[in-house]
Amino acid sequence: MQAFELNQLIQQQKDSNKLYLEFLKVPDLSMGLYVLPAGGADPQSPHTEDEVYYVVSGKGKIKVGNEDRAVQAGSIVYVAKNVEHRFHSIEEELTLLVFFAPAEYANRR
């Protein structure tokens, strides 16, 4: 079993000084904690795997393909592989759990 405590992951991510902290990676799934500051920019580009975002805290918007939607604590967003997407208009720091299936970069050639 692998088990994680969100408070510890948040501290590890802060200590890393990086936006993204991957904390689980097995062949068919990976998970990470992604934190974007209020007013910040989301530098990501499309991934070769499907992904799901769960908003732990914060408030902003996400654009997926041609769709734009507000997100806040409790929002869950699915993004299909290879689809352009980006968080924007971040009003309150966004803390996101990210799930990739299969694991992030598993389909990269």
C-alpha cells in the first residue's frame, strides 16, 4: 500500500519551489499536486495521457479546447489526451490534485 497525507504533500510541494510535485507513479496511473498562485500563469502544454483535475482549494478558470469554465474547491475536470488546456484568471491560489492515466508521459514517443 502507498498512502499519502495532503498536508504533507502541500508542504513538500512548497519546499520544492516547483509548481508540480509528482507523488505517485505506476505504469497505469500517476498523481501529482499542482499549485498555481493567484494572478499566475499556467505554463503547461497538452499531455499524451488522459488527466483529471480535482480542485482542493482556490478559485479560477480553465480552458479546455474551446470550452471555458470556472473552477473552485470541489470542482473535477476531465481533460482528454492531446487536448490544449490551461488554467487562467486565477483569483485565489489553486491547489489541484492531478491524476494521469496511464502514468504521465507513458504515451510519449
